[in-house]
Amino acid sequence: MARKGTFQTEPRSAQYDLKQSLVRTGYGHLPEDLRSRALAQVDVQKAHWSSGFGVLHKAWLAVVDRVLAPNNVAKLMYAMYKAFTNQYISKVQIKGTETAESVKAKYVRLGADPATLDGITAVIGEVLTA
């Protein structure tokens, strides 16, 4: 027989806060060193969630606000420009395994507008230096 659905009365954030409080209290029997490591891990997780998933996410939001939305780029093309943004940051800016021209050429072959790609790279440079 199929399992019946359950109605969730509390929002997920309340359940997460409950779990955090259990971790912070150490479930009543954790040694102090384990408790402090658990608290540090909780703080790291909270920092990651509050920061918005790091550089890639901040760069993408800036690209949408400064380049794609003002130029009325079709929403269907957003996925390609997001892939370009992620690959440009990862391969060119962080790892340095590819050149900016090779990444741009790849996306121009896929149908991206070269002027839009130039605007994206300028915005990425501003976001990464800020």
C-alpha cells in the first residue's frame, strides 16, 4: 500500500534551529572538544549559507543585474551565459588552465554574442577584485 503523505506543521528553518540547538548543547553527553568542533562546523555552515554560495553566485547575480537584464537578453540564453560565467571564473581566473580568448571563442561558436561576453568578463573582473 502506498505511503500516506504527512503534513509538516513547522517550517524547515525551525527544524534546523532545533537541530542546531541540539548540537550546541552537545546532546548532553559529548566531550568538550567534540562539542567545540561541532559548534565550529555549524558556524562554517551558517557562513556558507549566508554568503550566498561564494564567488560564483555573487558573480552571476552581478552579471544578471549589470549585463543581461539591461541588454534584454532572452531568458533562454541565461543558461549559456551562466555556464560561461562559471567556466570563465573557474578555468581562467581561479585555476588558470585556459586563456580568456579560448573560453570566449568556445561560447561564440555556441551562439553567444561577443559583446555580451566582453561585458560579462568586465563585470567578473570587478566582482573578483571587490
